[in-house]
Amino acid sequence: MTFSQRLRQNLNLWFCSIKVLRPYKQQSTPGAILLGVAADGRFPSNVVADNSVVNLLSKPGGLESIARSVMHAALTKTNIPVYNAGMLDDIDGFDDLDVDDIQLEQYLKVLVYLMAGHFPITIGSADSISIANYQALSAHLYQQQYHQHQHNKWYGSEYVAGNNRIGIINFDPNFELRLTPSPKLDSVFNAVNQYCLETFRIFNYLGLGICKRTNSEDTFEYAKELGCDWLLDKHMSITHRELIEETLERFIEQVDHIHLSVDLAVIYEQVLASKDSHLHSSQTQGITLEILIFALQIIARSGKLKMLDIVTLNPELDYSHKTAAYVSSIICPVLQHLKVSN
């Protein structure tokens, strides 16, 4: 049996094994599902190249601690049930899978959650998790039928016309639009753009917290060519609340559904504490958690938010448990204003 056949055969089994974290309710009740991806897009989580790639999720109970933190905080603020789907990496033979297989499994899982009316929250160490998620949301919205490519990659066939414009809102110091032939560092949403070109869809993108020093002039020009919109990190402050709100409302009005991605590297406190050179405070200004939550509430209240990715979990902050606190601070305001329905 091929890998893709095994994935199809076990879809129902995967869904039925979702772990309930709230007081028991029928798992068919639409809610938020937390899925962890410890692999960083280059190799599985159990293959360690150096100490820097070990992240919070790959540690025993890492996702569980985050999920319970979110559940506890959300319990008093929302009636949305919270489910824990566990780690994507915890499957037999994961260490033998390549990046395409991992993304395919993630794509199928998230597609099942969307079909059931759930709100997927994917937490991972790499921005690359957004590629499969976008494809799953696109497939769900366009009600496509998929066929398998000879290289075991899946592509969309003809789509159904309708109000299916997906808008990406990315909180990140980097555009993630670097021109590379594969989804490597800083090129994740360029891969999504290529997917949109292949499937005849419109690429709608808003970057918030973009750092002028960590993005080349060519990247800014390329973003302009793609019709992207953005706000620099210096404009993501309390004194620019009206500008932030106007920018978000304008973008939200132009799309029908929102794929939200939050890179923890954009948070000001996280920038200061990071030892990674590309996140150093001398290069990246970052935005405060307060202004991030302000923007998240606007997005969630729109009624168009369909999924949330939280990426770049930073092991350097794990000693003080700030990473889990940041994740909870991001998720809870979203769930508080989120509309989940079949």
C-alpha cells in the first residue's frame, strides 16, 4: 500500500482520535483544533542537526502544555470547545518521510477539520506549515476534486466559481516572498503565490510588522508587483491605531476568507530575548503584544477568519515559559471573537 493510500484509508481514524480538552462534548461540535508540527520543513523533529533546532513542541508534553494553557484561558472567555489533535509528527515511519509527504499529511488532516466545520490552529517551528494549510483551505472552499501527480504531489483541478477569495494576513518581520525554487527560508508565501498561479487563483496578501532592514529592496519591489499590501514595524504602534484599523478593514473588505499567520519573531519582547542573529533587536523593531492583540481582535470580529498558524516557536524563551504564554495570548483573543459554524 502506498503512503498516499494509507493516508486516505486512515482519515476517519485520525479524526475520531482527536483528544477532547474541554469538558466532554460531542466531537462533532464545531470548535478550535490545535495541531502541532515539530518538523521544521527540512527534516523530521526526531532528526537533530544541532541544538538550535530543538523547539518547544518536540519536547515531551510540549503541545499538551500549550493546549491546556489555551483551554484554561479560553474556558472563561468563550463557549468554543478546544480540541487537541496532537503532533503531526507522531506517526509510524515519520523519520522516513520527505517534506512533500509531511505536507500532504498535514494538508489532509486540516482539510478534514475544515470539512467538519472546525477552526484549525496549527503551531509549528517553521513558516512552511502555512503552505499545506493554505492549500487545504483553498481545496475546501473551491470544493475541488484532487488527482495525484506522478511524483506523489497533489494539484488542484478545475475550481468552482464563487466568493472564495482567500486573503493572507501575515504578522512577520519578513515578507516570506523571497524568490527561490523551493519553500526555504523567507519564501513560504512565494510558494503559496506559485500555487495560486498554478490553480488560477488570486494571491491576496497583507504583511504586518514588516522590517525594512531584514527585507531587500528587491523583495519590496516583488511584493509591489504581486499587489501585496503591508505596514512596517514602525507603523505597528499604539500611535498608529487608526492606520492599522483602516489597513485591516480595507484588506478584509477585499477578501471573503482569511488565512492568518503569526510569526512569534514579530513580537517585541521575543525579539529582545532572541539570540538568533536574524531576530536581533538591532535589526528588527518588532511590535508589542498589546498592538498584536488589538489587530487580532479586528480580524476575528470580521467573521471571515478560517484558520490560524503560529510559527517560529523560540526555544530560547522556554526557560521562562514565555513561549506558551505568547501562544495563549494570541489564540484566546481570536477565539473570544471567532464565529465557528458548519
